Amino acid sequence: MSAQREWFEKDYYDVLGVPETATQKEITRAYRTLARQLHPDANPGDASAEDRFKDVSAAYDVIGDAEKRKEYDEVRRLGPVGAGFGGPGGPRGATFTTENLGDLGDLLGGLFGRARGGGGGAGRPRGTGPQRGDDLETSLHLAFGDAVHGVTTSVNLTSDAPCSTCHGSGAAPGSVPRPCSRCGGRGVLDENQGFFSFSQPCPQCAGAGVVIDDPCATCRGSGVERRPRSVSVRIPAGVADGQRIRLKGRGGPGRHGGPAGDLFVVVSVAAHPVFGRSGRHLTVTVPITYPEAVLGADIRVPTLSGEPVTLRVPPGTRSGRTFRVKGRGVAAAKGAHAGDLLVTVEVAVPTHPSASERAAVEELARVTEGTSPRDNLGV
Ligand SMILES: [Zn+2]
Ligand SMILES: [Zn+2]
């Protein structure tokens, strides 16, 4: 919460010296210039430069990120900045904290309540104006091949959703919410107190901006009901175990005209009996015989698509060596090359050699007598 209070009180555009209409590029450029000028390394022992450097970094941390900037702008728009709390054009030198603001503190509490996620409407303060819906999280189990190739599937979850009877309006079928007459649909009232003016949630509509004369029976006017739903999700090829996929606007419904939250799908990928994954590469371990390792061989190697490929193992290949079969990993995608199949060969040691195998190996031992691979270890 304290970070958002800071948002409310600080004009990050002013800190970076850019207009509110600046593009992300312009913001980044302004930040880089200031950061270079104010960097502690360039101003040793200068405490005021260090403070400004921190302010500039904090400002860029928020408005340098398009997503956070949108939230910041929203906070400053929906908060009473228009009425003059250190906002652009407001009277300077007057500092208020949200503790002083009474109902407005509640307003901010409601605005930021969504960050807690999960829950839903219960305990939600009334009179909060447009509210973004909750961010939700759900898990999805994927087969190994589906994670590699990508798949379109659906996740099932029970969560708040727009009421199916009134489609989220909160008004009984056949009726519509009407704009609140007291606040003209704005949800807030401006109250002039001498030099300042305050915005207060409208008491007649509790900040909603609309009045529902005939509330929907299913949701009792909230516009929201808890029900199971199925959300279609397109899993891109090469998704990794533990990865979070964000489905924008598929989380909890917004209230009073606010946008829906996001749904985060956390993927867990099942293991494969033969293949492993290393980023966009697939891995496989293939046994070879000692003669194949010594003399070299063309061996057949399985691929995930089912069609085996031939791999040339050169003479004198040590156990544990890894070969690369180009392009047989995760398929190429926008911004990502195709992965490879990484084949690690492992010399198989027979645990129950036949009599003739045993004789042949004993013969090998005889001809290599007197030499040892451990010679250069000095033992
Ligand atoms: Zn309803
Ligand atoms: Zn009203």
C-alpha cells in the first residue's frame, strides 16, 4: 500500500521532467540523461544528487514500465488529484497524506484492494468508483509433447464472473441502472472548502455513478456471481515447467465499469520417459556399445515427432559425449529459433556377457596389458 500512497503523492512526470503525454521512448531517454548526470559515481559525496538519483530511479521504475504507468495514471486520475493534491496544476506546497482524507482513504483502499487477489466481492468497501477486477491464478497440467508443440486447451476454475442473469449490470432483467441524479453519474461529489476542493464518493449511489431501482435477484445487484467457468488458453510451443501465462482481462470482472483483472495460468509439464528439456532443446540419452564407441557407427536416434534420425558416431567417441541434431527440438516461433535435439551417448556395459563376449573382452584385456588409461594420473 505504501508504494501506491507514494504514487498518489508524487508527480513522477515532473521528477523526470517530461510531459504526461510523453512516449515510453521519451521517458527512457529522459531517465538515462538524468541518471547519468546524477549517478553517485559522478557526484561523490553529493547527498542532494544522490537523493535526486533515487527519486529519478523510483519515478522511472513506475512510469518507465508501460503497464505500471497505466496504473499510476489511473491512480492519479481516480484519486482526488484533479481537486488539487500536489497534482499537475494543483496548489503547490500543500501536502496531504491519505490518512487525512477520510473517505478518500477508503476510496484508495478499495482501489488497491484488488492487489490482494483471489477473494471476490466479500468485504469490499462500498462507494469505490470503477474498480479493476481481481487477478486470478490457476494451474494447468500439460503432457510433455503438448508443452513442446503447443496446444490450445481450456482451464476450469470457479471464480467471480459477470452475473449470468443480468450480464453484470446488477439490474433485474428488463430494467437498467440509471445514472445517479445527485452526482450526474460521476460517482464523486466535489466539495469546496476554501482554497481546496475535495472529491467525495457520492453518498446517494455509493460511488457507483448509477442507481439500481430493481436489483437482479441472482446477484442481489452486485453484478457478480461465483460460478465455474472454462477459459480457453493457447499454450505456445516450448512453454516451460513453472511458467506463468498471462491471459489479459480473463480474471475477475471489473466493478462499476472497471476493467477485468488478468488470469495467470501456471503450467506444470509432465516428465517424458525418453526425452528431457533444456529450454528449447530436447535431450535424450542413447546407449552405444563399446565397439561402436571405438570404431564409430551410424546409430538410429528417436525424435519426439516419432520419426527416428540417423546419427554418425565418429570413431573414438567417449561415453557421455553430446551430439546436436539441428532443428529437432521445439519448433521455431516468433522471435525464437528452433531448438535442437541433444543426444548424449553412453557406452553400455553388459552386466551378463555371454561366454563368447566374455572371451572377446578377455582377449582385449590381454592385448592392452601394460597400458592403462590411468597412466597419466601417476598411479
Ligand atoms: Zn445479476
Ligand atoms: Zn451518485
